Amino acid sequence: MTHKPITHVATTNIHEMMNPGPEPRMDLPGFADEFVDFPHYIIRITERIWHDREVEKCLDWYAEDCAIHTMAGDISGAQTVVDNTWATLKAFPDRRLDADNVIWSKEDDDAFYSSHLITSKMTNEGASEFGPVTGKQIRIQTIAECLCKGNRVIEEWLVRDNLAAVQQLGFDADRVAKDQAQKDKINSFSLIDFHADNRATTAQGDQTKTDASTAISLAATALRRCFSSTGLDKLQAVYDFRVAAQFPGDVSLYGPDQIMVWRNGLLSTLPDLKLSIEHVAEIPYLGESRDVSLRWSAVGTHSGAGRYGAPTGAPVYILGVSHFRIMNGRVREQVTVWDDIALRRQIATTRYQSG
């Protein structure tokens, strides 16, 4: 039997993805027959949960004990996913999750792994975790990484550009982080303490091999140079001169020189930043081009002045995901997402919880 091509999210219209025909395109042991391949599973359940508002279906598609990891803390269980989805829709009732890409991999034991790059447009019509209702429309990027088996998400790593959300809503990012840290103190919670084990694991270095292919190796090299004090020549060796790069806070950069300036601003405040790559995946794009996803974490000490204010000595943990488009042996596009409000909250925890 000859399968049709596996769904290629970055280049396929949503109507086609929702109506792929009945024929399976790959073997999906344990998954429902309605899903023709794994990318279709990811896109279809997202559409039904968020756009069709079949939120209770999370109970079918998330494991009862599913762990969802975020920089702001972990949550657990399908029912919690349901509750959090309804809470988000109460604050942003017209929220959409439009698929920009799904980079995926086959894991061991009939499991699959997805890295789902999402653009969300939404209007703030209710109080949110960031503050009172503003009535403003915002647009942010999210990457949801899901480990799936037997028709269910069994573990998820979720990164969202909450800094962009806060800024577009008209709030001050450091004030929001301060308010969150002060609420943490009232609740006898510390985000720094919560991430202690994560920091220890990250400090050990890469948790996965990064030489599985030429494209993955190049993306990993670019990521490391993007977060270390290498010179412009080292960046130019891996980045196309026309590279388009996006970073938290809806920052849009063009060229290795702008990436270096942005990077230097980060390292001036977190000079000992250390990276650990935790998962890699790769799919074809067009022609010989490749799309690569890297889930990574980083640790550092807030010991320098800069974008996060006067140094506090706070030990910080970052959970990030980066998507790379590799063309002609260079990185042509990069999207990097993490929750910079949660990073600022860790710093605010040291700044305001002492004493």
C-alpha cells in the first residue's frame, strides 16, 4: 500500500489539513482511525479543542496524569487542562491557535513527539493572569511540545511569549513580575525553589545527542553561539546574512549582526548562561531545506545590569524552544520562545521576597 505524503503543516492550507481524506498516511499504533498521520492528530485536536470549543475533549486526548511543564510551574492532569483552557477563553474568548508548523519525531515504544509552533490572535475581554481587562487585541507566539502515545498527550512542554502579551496589553512587564512574586510570597511559594532540580539537571549539559544529522548539528551550533560570547564571524558561519530571527517580547531581528547585539544584551545581565539541549526533531521543508526544533533549558545568575534591572544574584532557569529553517547550509529563519515574564518573576522573587 502506498501512502499519501505525510501532512506538511508549514505549507498546507488548514482546510486541506482538516479534510485529508480517509486513507492513512502513516502507521499510528493505538491512535484513533480519524487521524491519518501524526501531524494531522496534533492539528485536528487543537482545532477541535480551541476553535470548535470542544474543550471537554481534552479528557479524551490528554492522559489523566499528564504533566505539563512551564517556566511558571508545572500542572498535572487532563481535568486541569480543561479548567485552564476555559479560564483562558474567559479572558480571551476569541482566541485562535493557528498552526505555523509542526516539527515531529518518532520516539521509542510507539510514541511520537511534536513541536507545534502557533500564532494566537485574541481580544482581552476578561481579567487575565496579567491584570484587569483592557479590551485590546494582541498577537503572540507559542510552542507546544507534546509526547504522545495511544491517542493521548502523556507529557507536554509549553512555552509562550508572555512578555509580548503583557506589553501589548499595555502593562509593565517588571510590575507584573513583581506582583506575581509578591503573591508567591503570600502563598509560601518560590519559583526559584521550584526550579532547583531543573537548574541542577541543566547544569549537567546536553540531555540528548545533537549530531543526528547535518541540519540538527547546524541548528545546535547556531543555538549555542546565539547564547555565548562568540564573535560575529562565528555567527556568520552558521547564519545566512538574511536570517530572520524572532525572540521573546515580539522582537524581530534581521541578520547575524542584530542577533549579536540582542545576544550581548542578554549576556550582559546573565553572563554565566549555560545551555542544555533536551530534545531534537527534524523534518523536510521545501527541496533540500530542513526544519529543526530544539527544546532546551538554560541556567544563569542575574549578576549584571541590563534589561532586567540592577543585579540581584538570582539563580534563574529558562525553558525554551527554538525552530530553525536550514537552507543551503545556513540558518535562514529562527523562532525562539520562552516565558520572559516567568524569568523576570524569578528575579523579582530575589528582589522582593527577601526580608
